[in-house]
Amino acid sequence: MAIVAKSSRFSQFGRPVLAWGVGLLFFFPIFWMVLTSFKTDADAVKPEHLIWFTPTFENYLNMTENYDYWRFAKNSVITAVLATAFTLCVGIPCAYAMAFNPSRSTKDVLMWMLSTKMLPAAAVLYPMTFITKSAGLFDTHFLIILVLSLINLPIVVWMLFTYFKEIPKDIIEAGQMDGVNTWGEIKEILIPLAWGGIASTALLCFIFCWNEAYWTVRLTTTDAATLSKLIEGNRAPEGLFFGRLSAVSAAAVGPIVVLGWFCQKQLVQGLTFGAVK
């Protein structure tokens, strides 16, 4: 009885405290980044101004007036939205075919697609740069959208395949008996039934596209440069400008945090799709 009482007491008090502790631990870097964004570059490196300092909006004003923040933000929105849409347009039919019309090599194809994520990006940087510059695609929206789509396609197909496998095949077969074609099955049956999973997949894909830094920094200069390029630009031979760097980082992270906050219900619903019968 004593063991049961202690377990109940821990469940009542210990777990909430542990959960809050873990949550604050993950939130602290974001808090520190936002706090530093209101410091000058000089105050950001002074130990005496670690906590107590005079707040300033200088970094944010400098970001919008001198760094052309809105142009970089627009490029991030364009590339993330279009790359997510293109990835879903390819991923949904692909996952549908693998889930409802599998072959003996379906599992091998899925594993091969996942194995492409293990390839070091630096290993293909030179051929990617050489080919894109030779084809006249370097620093274009088309190139970044294509690269982001190909990077995230394996994850999208795997997630959608998992969600689609939870849908009874009898429903699809009933549609086929009623004369529904393949596009009708996807549009009228599959997407409505798996909408939660598709929405969560789209959200995660958008976040991955928005946060991608390696390729967006190395395959762009000005025209298609995203917020990652703007963040990378806040360094000089003198070192890092921590105040300005924190302001740009906070402005880049902010939209994703707000999006995740408002879409958390759909995200949780999609990630737990099919977990409980």
C-alpha cells in the first residue's frame, strides 16, 4: 500500500514538475535568444549585462531598414509553401500506390528512399553547385523549391504510407466497385479519411523547408536567399554580432513558433493517427 501511495503521490506532483522542468529546459534557448535580441552588440558580450541591461529596438530597426528582412522573409515563405505543396503532390500518390497496391519490392523501395537521408550533404555540394551553375539555375526559386522537395520527399512518403496503411482497404475496394477511378479514390476517399495525417505531414514538411539552412545558404546569393542566408550574413572577420544575430534569428523562428502553436491540435491528431483503434 505504501508503494502505491508513493507512486500516486509522484504521479500527482512529480510528473507535472518534471514536465515543466523539461519544457523550461527546451524553452530556455529561445528565451535567451529573444532576450539577447534587445541588447546592443556590445552589451551582448559583457558579463555585467547578462541579465540587467537597457533594452533597445536598434537590432530590429537595423534588420528591417538595412538588411531588407522582408525580402528574405518573402523568399522563405515562397520556397517553403511551394516546396511543401509540390512534395505532397508527389508524396500522396506515391504513398497511395505503396499502401494499397504493394509489390514485393515495396519495402525495399521505402528503405532505399529512407537511406538517401543518410547521405552527407557535403558529399554532393560540389557537383550540385557545378551542375546548377552550368544549367543557369543557381540562386533561383525553382532550384531551392526542387532541392527542398527532394530532401523532404522520403520523410513525407514514409509518414503518409504509415497513415494510409491504417485505412481499411475494403473502403478503397468499395469505391473501385462503384466505378471510381484512381484520382477519385485519392480525392474523394483517401484524403478525407487521412486528412489529419496529411495535415500534420504538411506542417512538418513546411517546418523542415523553413528551417533548412545548408542548401539555402550554399545555393543562393541574393535573388532566392532565405532567412537562413540573412542569419548567416551576420558574421564578419571581427566575429559574430550577437545582438543583431539574435534579432534576425528571433524574427526567423517567430512565424514557425506561432504556426506550431495554432496548429498543435492538428499536429497531435496527425501524429497519433491510427494509434488507438
